[in-house]
Amino acid sequence: MRCNQTSAFRQGAIGQAAAVAKLEEYRRKRDPEATPEPFGGSRSGDAPIFVIQRHDARRLHYDLRLERDGALASWAVPKGMPLEPGARSLAVHVEDHPIEYATFEGEIPAGQYGAGTVEIWDSGTYELVDAKRDGGLTFHLHGKRLEGLWTLVPAKLDGDPKNWLVIKKRDDPAEQTGGSLHRYKPMLATLAEGVPHGEGWLYELKWDGYRIVARLATGEAELRTRKDQNYTERFPGV
Ligand code: MN
């Protein structure tokens, strides 16, 4: 199903009233006197917008927001957006945010809801490709870092309706799925009877440490060990 909803309804009086009602939970959680976060905004652009904010709160996460019916439908993605076709990430459905939030960056003071630093990680427009009756959305993002097709699925992980999944889809059906395409493993030492001799050879004792592959994608570096553990936070200097 192709879902086209750039209708007069969305921008009309009924749409505005619906948008106000949608933001009740957002307003209930925040005190406009105590947080620099925005509380309003409306848009009448052609293509709906999206934003992904890096939110360094109690726990670092990324907030994915899609413009829907006069507000920003929002999900907190703890591990960030999946990038390889077939890869998936938990996406926790949170309250709708006001349209103005799409340009918000700053510091939410300690003690306030979501206290911490908010930075825009990516933004742009998107095309809604499919909207399922259960709320599932397939969309094509046109951002500065991200370009391509993703699906949000209300997967109800652990029985919690807030626990959705965001899945990277193939942009082109000819692409391979599985995510194994770009999986490199660190080279391991090989047991040998002696060391090679001659010009061009050096050797050193084997020091203890970690064998790690560094991957750079969408402008972000990631360090992974041979057992595929993420050591990016452990070695920020690297
Ligand atoms: Mn957040």
C-alpha cells in the first residue's frame, strides 16, 4: 500500500487540534520554565521531515523522530540506527514530540525529564512507503548521514507494546541481506616453530591486548573485538 497523506486534513483545523491532543504526554513530563526544550511549531512543507538526535542522557541513545499528523512520532534507539540490510535494533516508542523539536539541540538541566545533552545527529525528509494497520511504518530517509529504507515494527518485545524494532531494509532488491557482507574479523597470530629471517622482517614479543577491527560508517567510528563486542566506548581516544 502506498500511503499518501499530504492532505488538507493534516494542515486543517481538525489536524491542528489532533496535534495538540497528541502532545499532552510531552507537556505533562516537562516544565517550560525549567527546560529549554520547545513546545510548539507547525509545518506546511511538502515532504515530511525526520530527525535523529543523539541524546547523552542517563544512558546514551538516539531518538528517531518522524513527522506524522502535525507532531513528531518518536522512538528511542539505544544502539543507534541499524545500517546493514537485515540488521535490527530495539526502538522504544515514546511520546510524540512537537514539530519544533526537530531543530532542538542543547542541554536539558539536571533533575528535568531526559536530563543531558541533545545533538542533531541527522535530519532531512522522508518518504512514507508503507503504513500497516498495526502501526508499522516503512520509510525512505533522505538525510545527510542516512539515505535508504527502514521499517519500524511494533514487535512488542518481552510483551511490552513500547518495544518496537527498527530494521534496515534493502534499498535495492538486488542487494544481499544478512549483514555478513561487511563483517571483517581481526587477523589472528599463527603458531610457528621459528621467526622468518632476512631483509624486511622484524619481530616483537607478543604483548597482551585486544585485536580489534575499526569500522567507519555514517561518519562514526566503531571498534569491535574478535568476539564482536563493541569496545568503542572503552577506547574513545582510538
Ligand atoms: Mn531521548
